[in-house]
Amino acid sequence: MEFYVLMMMQQQEWRNCGGVSGWKCALLGGMLCLGACLPNESRAEVPKPYGAVPTPEQLQWHDMEMYAFVHFTLNTYTGKEWGGGDESPELFNPTDYDPDQVIGTLADAGFKGVILTCKHHDGFCLWPTKTTKHSVASSPWKGGKGDMVKDYAEACKRHGVKFGVYLSPWDRNHPAYGTPEYVNVYREQLKELLTQYGPVFIVWHDGAGGGEGYYGGAKDSRTVDKSSYYDWPNTWKLVKSLQPHAVIFSDVGPDVRWVGNESGFAGYPCWATYTPKGLNGKPPGPGCNVYQEGVQGTVNGKFWIPAEVDVSIRPGWFWKAHENGRVRTPENLMKLYFESVGRGADLNLNVPPDSRGRIHENDAASLKEFSRLLKQMYSLNLADGASVKFSSNGTAKSSEDVLDRKRATFWMAAEDDRNPAVVVKLPEARTFDVIRLSEPIQLGQRIRKFSVFVKENGQWVPWVNGSSVGPRVLLLGKSVTTDELKLVVEASDAPAALSEFSLWQKPQIVSAPAVSRDASGSVTLRGGDGCTVRYTLDGSEPGSSSSEYKAPLNLPDGGVLNVRAFVGNSSSATTNAVLPVATSGWKIVSAESGASDPARMIDGKDDTLWHTHAGSGEIPPPQTIDIDMGCEIPVASVLYTPRQDGNTKGIVNNYEVYVSKDGKEWGKAAAAGEFSNIKANPIRQRIDLAEPATGRFLRFVAKSAIDGNHVTVAELGILPAKPAGK
């Protein structure tokens, strides 16, 4: 059964509702979800929906706005992003395990649900499944009697948040992976998760699958056709039969789609409707679709498949000790909120527990302050008490129909209203910089373009404008003081409708300083206007008596730099920068130069690029790069920065690293492995050597690359085991 057939069946089944017309079912579903009803006299006047509309379960999902991911497995103890499948269960043994601390921290921060990675690509199951021995039952944790899925599901109940499950379709440990037998195993695992732990709000699937692993204990590579191997239509049918009120997430839905990046933003516009496209003439599915189109969705798309923005609070998806200083700041989390929830998507923020089994103190502190900022912003709706005039009264009964922030009450322009507008008169002049708008999405997404004006000195002055509204849009404009606003709908594909018009003031935040470094090791710190920037180089937190930044810092040997900005009694979050050794004295000894200058790999600039895509064609991997570092350095870690231009072609995903004293004798590789998940999350990669290797020469071997048959490198660097020097 093709994807489109499944979607049509799913979205049509609930619309029929035992003979009730589609539009009425959509409306009733939305009202039941909210626990609200339209006045009796209004029901008969509700107009017909436009285009694709959400199911009741999707409406409940929209209302969550934020939920959290919890990535926790053997990777937490190995430092990997993707386990190979050969990791011993003996490694899994949290030392201070506390699911209530994890769930309580997330609930207090405002997250309405939690998704647990019940099984990641390494195949290790966090519950005592009957399908494999590669699970917590074979670990020393709780003497092999533990069930982490049960613990998390029960903790969610205690803290009043919903519980969701992630089950990786790719299993790099199971001996049957790649055969029809494994699909049955996967479905049995789903049955266990969806029948033993109570209600589930979401079942989360990604598109990873096929490749190298230790299937049944032997290193092997297995290829699957992602468009057909998992038989997703029947797998999702099983999910719906066991958890009918759960939504299903994947690259292509069928209920919620991937936004197409792991950087933390939805596009704008971001349409809740979407028409997935397959690859090479095959039906679309997880891991085999034009995922880039998920960023904005499809205007007037065939299906209601809204976007989820999934992003981690740390650079990686699993906890790593060396990332404890690189937790997203509250300021950055607010930015994520505006660029995800504020664009009509839901935010799925990953907060990985540490090796103890708890949320690290740095993550918890950032979440706490983010929650405070969000509560402060929403503490006062500056549109309260306003009066509203409509250009036409198609459905509205009073001003409250757009001011009460309820989906079940709304204004819709009359059919013949060619210039729909809403004029909002405030009780007095008020200061604000954020507007939040919503459409009654149970009737579809209609508005395509709008502008908001404020009255200044008796004249209407443009303030903000936008395109998609859908479940919500938050627009941040300049701070204005006025007592009157006007929203003008400039384009819509059906009579414009609005269910929310609210105004807010974003909290003032002292911005964390930016850190930049050049190839010579000169470091520049930049803070906001009127602030004092202070820093430390010993790993401590900068305080009011720490060194004040006045001129660029000369740090050729690298190091750990912590920076904060101070304004009066307020201060910013700390910017943590782990600085590599300066590369200005390095020389490329050997590298392919037929397509681009190899010196770009060591120029200290992430926005430049060395590549092997020559005018005559692609020069494929493997590619070997030899570098003379100018002096002997005890190398602890090697850094690879992939291209940062939004293109994934040529990004290295398998590597080897060597260190030599003379550039002739290289010996065994100091490190070898894969850059897991680098396509979806193309951040700087850190290769930690098992033991520091001292040498003057560095060799980086790009064994393979993704998306193309050539190799690209933005930057190479190293972290020393101790200060470098001659």
C-alpha cells in the first residue's frame, strides 16, 4: 500500500465519524480536544473547512507546543552518537539514577511531554524485551531486573506530562536485520511498548537504516530499500490499532513531519499542510523523501502534516562530559522557541541525562531560566481589555472571539469581504514588541499574507508582516507604544479567519558574548552595547572581578575560555569556547589540489572550503591529508569541521587519524571511526584519541563521504593534551 493511500484512509476515516460530515467532525473534534463548545446558535453558522484539516489527535498535539526528547543508552557511556551494535550491556549502569529528577526538571520547565529513546541504532533496549538479549536485562543495572521504560512512563504520570516512545527501525546488533524476519521483530517490539506502559502520545520514527554494524556479533554491512523494507503503512496501521490516540512522527508523517534539520528552526512560512515527495520514482517514506521541503511544508498541501522541530540542548544528542560547558543558553532557547513554536511547529528539545542517570546541573539551570523568561513574557497579555472592530462580521459575535485565545471561538470574514481587516483598540497606550496570532485550524489554514499596522500620531504605520499563521505565529517587532493596531489580510485562499490576537513584551536579556578566533590564535570577544565583557582561562565561571576584555587575546596554544557580559546588576549566560591550537604555522604536506587550495583546511575560517570536486569531475574518497604542524605536539583530540554552507555533499562520515614524528613512519591509526548523524547535524566533530599521541605530523584520511563522490573539509585542528609549544 502506498503512502498516499494510507494517508487518504487515515485522514478520511476520522472525518467520516459514523456519517457526520467531514467539516463538522473536524470542528467537534477540535472542541472536544479543548473541552469547549460553540454557543448553540453558532453551530449551524460554522462554515465549511478549507483544504486539509487536522485530526483530533493532531489538535491535541498542536496544543502541547513543547515536549522533550530523552536520549539515554549505551552511547551515554561510550561517547558515541550512534553505537555500532557491538557495545557490551555491561557498560550500562547509571550510578545515581533518578527518572523523577529528569521528568520533574522538564515538567517544571514547561514541557508537556517526554519521548524516551527506548532503542537507538545500537539495538540496546531500555526494557526487558522478549525479542533480544541486548537489553537492560543483560546489564548490571538493578541486577538485570530494571525496566527504564516503565520507570519513565510512571514518572511522567506522577508529574502530569505525556509519555512518548522512540524505537529505532535500524538495529546494528540484531542478526536478522535486513531480512523480513527483522520487520516482525520490530513490530513485536512496538507491541511491547504500546501495550505494557499505558497511553502514548507519540510514536517517533527516524529515517536511519542500513549500513555497517555488528549484526549478531559479526561486523557486516547490510543495505535495505528504505521505501519498502519496513512496510511502513502496515507498521503504522499496527500502531494506530494499539494506540489510536497517538500521533506518528517521521520524515513524512503520517501525523507529524520532520522539519528537515536538527538546527532548531522551522522555515517561515511554515505550512501545516504537506505533500511528501519520494526519491527516484519511489513512494515517500522515512529516510527516502525530499526532506528539505519539510522546512516550510507545502502551501495547499494534500495532507495536514505539521512540522516538529527536533534539536538538542547540547551539540550532540547524547551526554558527553566535554560538552558540559556547551549547553544552550536561556537566550538561545528563547530564540529556538520563536523559530519553532513561534512559526507554527512544535518544539522537541532533547535533554540527555548524564552517566548518573540525571539531567546535568548546567542543563537544568539553563532550562530553569528559560522557563522563567517564557513565564515572564506570557504573564501579561497587553491586548486584554481591548475592543475590536471587524471589516465584516461573517461569524464573530464579540471582541472576545479573537481576544480570548480559544480555538473554538473565532472571527471569519464574510465571503464578499475583499479587504479583511481587524482593528484593535486598547484601553490606553501600551508598550509591546511581540504579537501572537492563530487561525481556527479545525477549518484549515487559509491566510497567506498579512500586515500589522500601529497608529502613531493619528497615522497607520507598518509594524510587522508575515505569511503563514496556522496554529500560531509569533512575530517580534520593534518595541512600540500605542493604543491602536490594525491587522490587514492581504491574501487568503478562503475567507480569512482568526481565533487569537494577543500582544506581549519579550523579556530583556543580556546577550552572551560571541567568540571568534583566527588561524594565529587571536581571539576576539564581542558583547552588546553598554556591557562589560569578562573572561576566565582556568575553567572557572567569570564573575564581576574576573579579567575585563579590552583587546584581542593571544591564545596560540588553545585552551578553555569562559566569557560573560555584565550590565549593571545583570549578567549574561556564559559562553564556553574550547579553542584548538593555532594553525597559522601549519603547512599542508600532501593533499589533492586539483579542485581547490588545501590551505583552506587550516585557514581558521569555517566559511571556506577545501573540496575534490574538480571541473573535470569528482575526485572520490579515500583522500589523505598530511599536515606539518611545525613542532611536536601531544595530540589529545582531532577536530573536523564539515562544510557550513547548508550543503551536505562531500561531508566525511568515516575517517582514520594518524600522528607521526617525522612524516614518514605513521604506524597504526591513532583513531578510526564514523561521524554519526553528521548529515542531519553538521557540527564540528571531535575525535578523542584513546591515548595522547605526540608528533609533528598529522594525517587525516577521509575514507568515505555522504551525498556525492568527492570530499569536503572546512577546517582541521587539534586539541593538545597539554599546552603546545616548541
